[in-house]
Amino acid sequence: MLHAYLQRRTGFLGASEDYEKSQAVLVGLPMDYTVSLRPGARFGPQQIRNISFGLEMYSPAQDSSLENITYFDAGDIFLPFGNTVDSLKRIEEVARKLFANGKFPLFLGGEHLVTLPLIKACVNYFPELVVFHFDAHTDLREQFEGEENSHATVMRKVADLLHPKNLYQFGIRSGVKEEFEFAKKHTNLYRDEIFPALYQAVKEAKGKPVYITLDIDVADPAFAPGTGTPEPGGCSAREILDAVLAMKDLQVVGMDLVEVAPAYDQSERTAILAAKLVREALLAFVK
């Protein structure tokens, strides 16, 4: 270190400089090409990093500190703006590398479509994968305004990658009728609800590899206004934080947190909630 007075703040709070020795790796996915209402989620990853320095390293909820684990912030993937196909390809390549290296990857979006290549990569290593999806929206459309690759279609494509009923959806309160009908047959969808449904899902997924995808708009706009498609009637910040703790004993093999859009977050409460979720997830899932 050059001097103790100098402090780099380009990465997430407490991130290591050593990729090889790190148990977990954070990667930013600055993509928001297919958002259906308000753009700007591509600026989410860096804002989450910036605001993370307002948190303590210690989590009283888990009686543990980020100092007890080693994690590397790899920065953002450089994506060709507007080129959805090539961007998804690059994201999948990076994700495959992380899974191959045995890292716990935690991805920061970006729009929710980025989850598709992440789960494609994950299924390659964990064929029996179970996905826990926290969101205000079903994201189960076959296409959105003629586009098959969209943040509104991402979980429909994910469902096709998994064994039947290996997709659990929590907090859902928005979607078209056809999406809810698809969910009845192919997923486990809990309308408006996280608890107590999550407790039962955790029991069913025990011992299986689990991937978590968390859209920040699962929280009510009162707690997370800084997102592209806010939907009233969501959970509280406390409830989504408790959800992370409820999954602590699962075999979580990867996670993403998406749809933070700083332009609509004047108070920065969306980003600080996201950062705290990252802290709690690292402490809960990095074994």
C-alpha cells in the first residue's frame, strides 16, 4: 500500500485485490437495451458499489463481517451498446469462466435479461439447478412487442432451461393473464407473497444447487423507487433482507441483483438497499 491515507473506492466495500484467493467474485453487467418503461439500469452496478461505503462491514443479523470472507470485484463487462445478442454472449462467457474456476459469482445488473446467459452458464455445471426468482413481474411472456429477448421474457426462457417446476417465483404482482396461466403449469408462482411460501420452497430445495435472481422492484417503490418498472404493493426492505437470511442454509451457487436505476433514486435508498442485500448475500452464501 502506498499510504494508509489513500483509499480506493472503485470496487465494492471491502473487496480483495486477489482474484485467485477470492471465494466470490462480483461482476457488473451494465446493460439496459430492452427495458419497457424507464432506461438507466446500466448505471446500477457502479452506483451500488459507490453507496456500499455507507455500510458497515459487520452484519449484526448474521454476527459476521465481510472481513471474514474474501471476494473480488472484477468490475463491469464491456458490452457493445445496443447489441443484445453479442452482449448476452459475452456475459455467458464470463459466467462460464467463473463457474469453471469454482467461484461464487454475484452479478450486478443491469436489466433482468442479463439473467438468461447467467443461468445458461450455471445449468452447464449444475444440470439439476433450481432457480429462486424475486420480482414484481412474472417475466414469462413469449415475446414483448415482437422481441423474444427482453426483460419481460427472461424467466420464460429460464423455465425452458430447467426441469419442470424447478423455478420458484416470489413477490409477483404484475403480468398478463397468459403468463399466470403458464406459471400454473410450469413454475411455482406465489402472487404478492414471499413468506411463508419461501420457507416451504427452502425445504423443497434443500440439498439441490440453487441460483437466486433478485429484481429490486420486488420491493415496494416506497423502499426502492430507483428502478425502471416500479410496481406498487411490494414487500418491505426488511422482508427482502429477511428472505436472504431464510436461504442461508441452501446450496446457493450463484446470484444476480438487477434493475437498479440510479436516475430515479434521488434519496439513494434503492442503491443502499441493493448494497446491503449484496453484503448479506456474500455473508450468507459464501461458504
